[in-house]
Amino acid sequence: MVLPPVNDALLAQLKDFGFKEVVARRCLLKNPDKSVEELTEWLFTHGEDAGMDAPIPLVSPTSLLAPKFKLRPSESQHEFTVVGYAPSLVA
């Protein structure tokens, strides 16, 4: 079991700013697409929220290889409808 991955460079920056690793890591997990400035602002607002310094649950390394989305059984590649095009024009 491993910790969920985060941006290591941003994690290092947040730790350099004095944030605990677990709090910085949780921030990155909740805000994966933010800049260091946005992350810092978020931490100043939410860094002391209940549970922020609780241990982060470990994940299976194989779960990191799984696709991020799944098609429902009724959605195969061949069943998508293109809106605005005549069926004869859609291959």
C-alpha cells in the first residue's frame, strides 16, 4: 500500500513554507490543478479544518494503474450519438 500520488515539487514547496506534510499532501489531493499561490491560500483558509492532519488512507499500487473512468455497459464506442449530424455522415 502506498500514499496517493501528488505533485512532489509542490509538496516540497508547501513543506518549505512550514506546512505539515500530511496537511500539504491532503491539500494537493483536494486541489490537484492549483498553483502554489492558490494552494497556500487554500491552506490558510482550510489548513486547520477538522481532519486535515489525520493520516491519509493508503491505496493499492495497482489502483493507480486503473482507468479514471468507466463506460456504463450501455455505452460502447459504437453507441455514441453525434448531435447535429445526420447519421449517414457519422462513421
